[in-house]
Amino acid sequence: MPEGDTVWRAARELNKALQDKVLTRCDVRVPRYATVDFTGETVQNVVSRGKHLLIRVGTEWSIHSHLKMEGLWHVYPPHGKWRRPAFKARCILGTADSIAVGFELGFLRVIRQAEEDDAVGYLGPDLLGPDWDAEEALVRLRADPYRPIGLALLDQRNLAGIGNVYRCELCFLAGVHPLTPVSRVTNLVRMVELSKKLLEANKFRSQRATTGNLRGDQLWVYGRTRRGCLRCGTPVVRTETGDSELELRVLYFCPHCQPPL
């Protein structure tokens, strides 16, 4: 699933292509919104909120999307060849200069701008947004002291933007077993600070790295079950975890560098 830095870049690219431009084409390929047509309307701006995207059209409407597992937005020249099959397109927005296409969007709806807070207001502080508030993120994380830190970090109501890759890498860098209860994480403040630093460091590049190495091994434990922990070489454990709030997700950790308490 795309993480906060990926969605931030998508919003940046879409905003560059669409902001203050008049739509010459609008095709929303979701049955419920099949009659929606914003042709002739001007795009106000495009913003990200955690893993959500809001394309504000005119003064009243927003196209709200979430990439989920497979979704992505591309921007092409007006007659450029698409890099994905047309049947996978869920939203097409054209201007005189470019065309934005949302492929395989896991979630897409049209809402009034006045309803945006109802749609995304439940999210915690956005790690890459103007509302980032580390203290508020800590308050939210600590509100459920018995919840495993690996699940608390992934819950977008605590802080918005962390996905599975960052969840695993943050726990590793903090030397914390991901199933450790929040109340027993002694360096929680550092973990929150580090989450901000990691997303900021990666938001301008498509090749995500938590090791600082863009030419070699870019991740410490995520996906390294066959190669072992990058720090100590111990076989990385791959398991799944979830709770009543979050569905099961793959989890990677080093049993040597992140021993259980």
C-alpha cells in the first residue's frame, strides 16, 4: 500500500498539472458518480491528507481518493500514451496542457468541500502536512497504552502517513519489538521524531530508503526474510499481525536487534 510520502508526491504532481486550470475533460468511472461532469470548472488545488488525496474543483466540490493497495495517479501530455490499460482508469481529468488519470483507485468519491472534515477529520496529525503536531501524535499513541506499538503506528487516527514499510523500519531503528505495548516503549518520543524525519527525507524521491543508501540496500528489515537483518545478519522474522481495528498485515522484524520484552 502506498505510504504518506508516495501520496504527498502524487498530490504535488497533480497540483502542478491541474491547479488553476480549466477542465476540458472529466470522466469519473464509478457507477455512483457516472453523471458527474466538471468540464468547464477550474481546479482550485490538490492536497494530500495522510494517505488521502483531495482534488478541489471550483468552490464547492472535491474528488476524494485513496490509493489502497494498487492505486496510482499518472499525469500525461494531452495525447501521451498511458502506461496502464485504459480499462483500469477510474478517473480522468483533462486540461488544455495535460491529462491526469487515476488507475485502480481503491476508493473514489465526490464530496462537497464543506464535507472534507467529515471525510478525513478523524485522521491524526499528518506527518507531511501543515498540521503536523508531534505532541498530539504522542497523546493519541499513549491513549491506548496496551496496544502493540506496531499496530498503533499503523493506525492513521494516531498519526497519518505511516504504512507497513515505515512501521517495520521505525520499530527496527528504535530497537523495539513491534508487539511491545505502547506503555513499555521507552523511546516513543524518538520514534515519533524519527517517523517525521524518514518521511521528510523520502518525500522527494521515488526510491524509498531508511538506511541512507540509495545505491544498495535501502531497507533494514522489510522484505529481508531471505537476506537477513542488514545490521547483524540474523534471519528476519516474517509474520502477520492485526487487531479489531486493523486488518492483518505482514510484519518484519529482527529477533536479535528487536528482542521481545
